[in-house]
Amino acid sequence: MRELLEEALLLPSDDSVGEALRRFSEDGVPFALVMVEGRWRYVTPGTLAGIPGTRTLMDAGLPEVPEVPPDLSLREALDVLEGEKKDALVVLEGGRPLGVLRRSRVLDHLLKQAGEAREVAEELAAVFRTSPLPILVVDGDLRVLEMNDVLSECTGVPIEEALGRSMGEVLGCVEGECGSSPVCRGCRVRRAVSSTFRRGRPRRDVEATVVRGAGELRLLVNAAPLSYRGRRAVVVAMQDVTEKGRLLEELRELNESLERRVQERTFELQVLYELSQKIGYTLSYGDLFKLVLRYLHRVLPYDVAGSILVLDDLKEMFLKKARPLSEEVVRKVKGTIFETFAEVGGPRLEPEEVEEIVIEAHDYDPSSPQVPHLGTEFFLPLAVGKDIIGLIFAGAEKEGAFARGRREVVDTLVRQAAISVQRLKAVLTAERTRLEAAVEGMGEGVVVLDGKRMIAVANPRAREFLPLFTEAGLGGEKPVSRLGGVELDVILEMTRSGRYQEVVVPGPPERIFEITASPFGEEGSRGTVIVIRDVTEEREAQRMQAQQERLAVVGQMAGGIAHDFNNILSIIMGYAEIALMKVEPESELGECLRTIIFQGSRAARLIRQVLEFSRRSTGEPRPMDLLPFLKETVKFLRSSIQESIELSLKAEPGTYIVNADPTQMQQVIMNLAVNARDAMPGGGRLEVRLDKVELGEEVRSWDPELIPGRYVRITVRDTGTGMPPEVLERALDPFFTTKEPGRGTGLGLFQVYGIVKQHRGHISIESDVGKGTSVRVYLPELAQVAPSEERKEEVPRGSETVLVVEDEGGVRESLRGILEGLGYKVITASDGEEGLRLYREHPGKIDVVLSDMVMLGMGGRELYRRLRDIDPGARVLIMSGYGLSEEVRELISEGAAGFIQKPISMEKLARELRKALDGR
């Protein structure tokens, strides 16, 4: 067609179909339209209507265009045009006009082409006959029009017999009528040929299967439309690919098999990799075999698995259930494991020798049916070098449950387990060595028990303590079941609840221990750590601390009572001294007043003892040498203790300087000597020993307030009856006595304790029933010689003005009377606020302030500091019923003029007042 167009009248490339038709219409040329896109299309007015720009031409009354059937050849199309007396063809391709052909030129071309076509047809016929592929030509009803020799040979049907018969019949299909059976609707050969005939388009490489009596015939079909002797037909070329299909099927199956194997190997490698990652972090054989059995289940779907491990002293068997097992299966599995282990080279074991641990899979369902028997069993020995140390077992109810191809991965898994056992053994050995080194120097006793409660590790302290509690020993054959008569399980439970077991070992000396026990590890590697602490000294320190706390409470209460008594005595003795100044000294009334004053002084001394115990009064300590002091005291004691008691003083020559109140020290020795005397009614020895000791940090366990350093120690030892533990524990309690009523107050040792504490010292008591008692008093040593005692002064008088600040009215008025009797002018105030106001109202007229330390509202300490703020030169003398406390010492260090202890005697008041006024 393109060759014809080269000689034809060509239309402009931008000319539309409408323009071409308009031009021909104007020229009066009848025309017909044929669309060409490799094939002829039918020509109708509707086609013109579908082309842009032609609708207006149609509406303009263009002549009707005859319809040209789509299957006509060019010659046939020309015949139609000839019959209609049409002179031209407008040829279109791709929707655009290519050119106009005159009918005469087309006809000449066709005549020329017909000769050439005959030659081509003869050549094609030769190719058709000699083609190595089976070829046939069929019509629209799938009747054979032509068939080549190859197809005739393949089907065994002669060509002349095949003509006119159905394609399926010629090919030998069991449904040979081609379309008469429901099966034909699915025939791919029939569908391909029919589609080609109907649509006029080729079908290539259609795979189809023809069911023949002798079997299936697999074909590769190609079909193309053909004009055969002036009629439409389809040429069908076929290739027998039955053998090729078989090979392809085998190849496909092989690929699928290889793919499955690759997936399986990938899965197996993933299992081994995950196991290797996790198994490296296990720190116990139990954890290790739990992992191995868990990952074994991923490659072998067992119903039951087990392992046995014999390594050094360890003999363990794991049994893991994935499903419930009958008792018969359990017995058989255990027996088989023991038998097989011995057969592969392991030691022959009895069940009672091995610790058995049963575990269950995470998806274990106890309600599922039991496994009645095992149809498949699998064993692999666990070897380290040439030594068989264990065995891995797996079993399943189903026969042939384990794939043969999994043997290699299971072998690798078991080898991995053996290597991990070897690694873990080295790790545990090193860990045990480090543990032994770590606990070797610990102060507590540390014992490590293995799973059978045999002693695996014990540090030196534990080896020292263990004989006190158990007969089991390190390396022995006895397990630890009890400690000090207490079941180990009881100790474990107490430790779990946050408590400890206290065990008392009788003496002498009695010892107290705290024991805790904690499990470690998991099933298969469970052990116990026992810690033993000797708390004998700690308990003694706690007892003493508790006693000190009790004494402190009692002392605080006693101090408050003593303060009130001192105020009362101050009133009684003060008014008695005022009255004594107003009567004849030698009169009967004067004698009565002196008796009141004397008895008041005795009461004041008793109250002072109470204050000393409560530590509200510290006396008047000064440097003193205890050696000459004790010599004088012992000399005095000889005259007051019966001759049946041998009294001695032992001390090395030298000085023993301490900062102490002599009166209080004498009270300490006297009280201790009296207690010793009363403990030896039939006579004995009383020894007073004086020496020096260096005390280290251990003193803080006696009393946190003690300071390490050099101490002077006074020991008073007797050979009396001694005290049992329950009496010794309460010896320092106030008002506790074992003496008969009327013979003891229970304040002797109580007072000694208070005095020693005031001197920053310590007291300890040891006593054995029937052997005697030793009391040790520790006082901090001073590195200086005690000065000589001061000379007493005469009672002074004065005429200065004294401001008395006292909230107790009776005491305040008695002080006014005494001071006025001594010649002083007196101003009184009932509290600190009033005292401060009066001092401001009398600027420069008050020479000295006498103030109580403890008052309601503003006390003595605040008053002193407020007075010094307004008058830095103010003289303030402090008085208190509590004695020389730390608060008073603080004020004296700040500049207070002095201190007077209540009850205040006239002589003491006059002397201290004069010292304050004279600036001494």
C-alpha cells in the first residue's frame, strides 16, 4: 500500500480527513473511504462521523458511502467500489489521511502483484510441506483444511483422511469432536485457534495439553490468521514439548527441594547461632542444659528429652517433658539413659547416685493425653576429648518423627554443648578460686554449700566457727542439715524474711552468733551461702548502750527532781542562816538553826550525788595525781573495813594525772570498796590497782563519746561471791540492789557510773559467781602535775548593789535576807525580762547581777548575753540547782563572773560575790 501511495496524490501531512473529503466533494469526485492500519476496516457513514471534522460534511449532504466489509482484500474492495462506480480511495493510517489512490492505478498494481503472489504462494507451500514442525490449517469450525507431512507422521493419520475432519480427532484427543464435550471449553488449543479466527490476531507460545488415549500430549501452539483459497482460515503450528515438560517438571521439583533444603539449613544455622549467643552467658550447668534441650526441640520435635552429666563431683540428670508421660515411659526413659550412657563409655550409675531434675516445656499442657509409648528414640554422647561426660536423649510417640537430615545439626548442637561444658568448667573453677580469695580475709565466717549441702568453700573464720555448730567439715562426707541445733531450712526461711538466726554457744565464755543462709543458682546448680557473724562484743556493746540510755532517762528525771529539791533547800537553809544572824549563836534556838543548816547540807550532798549521776553537775574538776590520792583513801579504808579483808594498793611509781573532782573521786572509791566489803562477809582480798593503758578505736564500741588515747585505769577487785549474768546486767541500774531491805539503796554503782561519765571516762564490770568481781574505771590521762589546793578565805562582806534575778519567790527572798545581812543593797526581779528592765532603769548603779540559770521565759543564758549587749562590763554571777553544766561552762568562757551551786550557803555566796566584785 505504501508503494502505491508513493505514486499517488499525497495529501498534506497536516490535512485532516475532513479537508480531504471537502476537496474531493468540491471537485465532484465520487469517493469511498478505506481505513488501513495493516488491515482493511469497514467504511461507513458512522466511521466518518467518528473522525474529527467530518460531521459537518455529513450534515452538508455528502453522498452515502457504501460499507466495505473488514475482511475483504484490496481486490475485493476495488470490486465493491467498481460496482458503485467510485473512482478513488482515501487511505488513512493512525487516524490521519495518507493520500488518494485512483482506482485504475490500484488495479494495475494488483495485477502485477497477483503474479508475484503466485510465486510466493508456491514457495510458502513448499515450506509448509517440509517444515519440521507439525502444521495444519483449519477453518472457523476447526475442520482441517490442510496438514503437512510431519503432523501426518506424528498422528498416524494420512493427509487425505485428515481433510475435513475435526482438529481434535486428527490430534487423537479423547474428545475428538472439538466442542461437543464440556471438557472442550477448557481446551487451550481450541481456545487459541478460535480466538485467532475470531479476532484476526496471532496467538504465540500457548502451552496446551491434549489428552490422548495413550497419555497426555503437551504442545506449544502458535496460531495466525490466513486467507486460504479465498476464505478465512487459521494456520496452526505445534511443537511437542511433552519430554521438555517432564524435564521442566523435574527441574521445578528439584528447585523446590533445593529451596526447602536451603530454608532448612538456614533455620538450622539460625538455631545454632542463637544457641551459641545465649549459651556463652550461662554460669551454671543447669542453665546450660535447659538451653540445649530447648533449642534441641526446635530441630527435633520430641515429646520427651533428657540429659545426663557426670563431671567431677557433679551427677545430674535433666528430664524435660513436652507432653504428659505415662509412668511406664518415664521409667523406660530413665533406664535407657543410664544403660546407653554406660554403653557409650560413661560410668555405670545407680539412680540414687544422680540428682534428678524434671522440667516442663513452656507450652506444656498437663491436660493433654499422655504419651503411652515411644516410637522414635535418639541418643548422642557428650564428649570432652576422649572422655564421655554425658548423654543427650530425645524421644517421640510417632515413628520416624525425626528427619534423617537433621542428624548433622543435632551433632553440631551436642558438640556445642560439650564445648560449653568445658568452658563453663573453666569459668566456674576460676570463679571458685576468686571467691575463695575474696572470702579468705573476711571477718565473717563464709560457707558455700553445693546442691547436696556439702561444704564446698569455707574461709578461715568459718573453719574456726563450724566445729561449734556442726560435725560436717570441708571435704567431708556429711551434709550440713543443722547449725547449732537449728534446722538449715529454718535459717533459710528466716533469712528470706529479712531476719537472722541467733545461736548462743555456752561458755565460758559464752559466745553469741548471727547466722544467715541464702540460696543461689537455679535447678541443676542450686547452692547455699551461709554467713556466720560473731556478735558477742557487739551484743555487749548494745547491752551497755541500752543500759546507758536507760540510765540517761532516769538521770534526766532525777536531775529535774534534784533541781526542785535544791530550790527548797535553798529557802530552808537561807532563812535558817538569816535567823541565825539574828539570835545568840550559843542559844538553844541558835543550836536548832545550826542543826537545820547542817542537815540541809547533808541533804544537799545527797542531791548532788543524784545530779552527778544525771550529769547535770560536773563538780569542780582540776588536775590531780591519783597515786597519792589513792594512798590516802586506802589508808582511810583500812580503819573502816573489817580485819578479815586483806586490803592492798598496787601501782608502779610515777604520776597518774587526771582532771577530776577529788570529792567525787573519793565517792567512787568508797562506793566500790563498800560493795566489795559487803560481797565478802566471811573475809577475802580487796585489791586496788592503778595503771595506765593505751586504748584504740575499740573504745567507741564501749561508748561513742569516748576518745582513743591514754587512760588511767583504777581496778577494784574482790574475791567475794560474784554476780550471776542476770544480776550483772542490772548492776548499774538505779535503785537495784541484792542486799536486804534497809542495807542498800541501789545507788552505789549508779552514782559511780554518773561520776565516771561526767569525767569523760568509762566503767566496766566483770564477775564470776564464787570467784569475785572486778570493776575497772578508765579516766583520760593529763600530762601535767596537779597544783596545790587553794587557801581558804574569810567570809567577806560588802556594801555594793546586787540585782537578784530568781523566779522562785522563796529562794529570791531568802537571798535578799542573806545579802542584806552581809551589808549589800538588794534589787530583786522575778524573771529575766524584769531583770533586764531593772538594769536599764538603774544605769551605772547595779554592781553585780546574781541570776538563776533556769527560769520560765528569758533564762540566765539569754539574760547574760542581753546584759553584755547593753553593758559589756556587766558582772553576772550564775547560780543553778543543776550544778556546773556545759551551758554554765560556756557562759563562764564568754566572761560570766562565776557560778554558785544551789542550795547556796551564806559563806559560799559571800566569797563568790566578793570575787566577782573584786574582779578575781
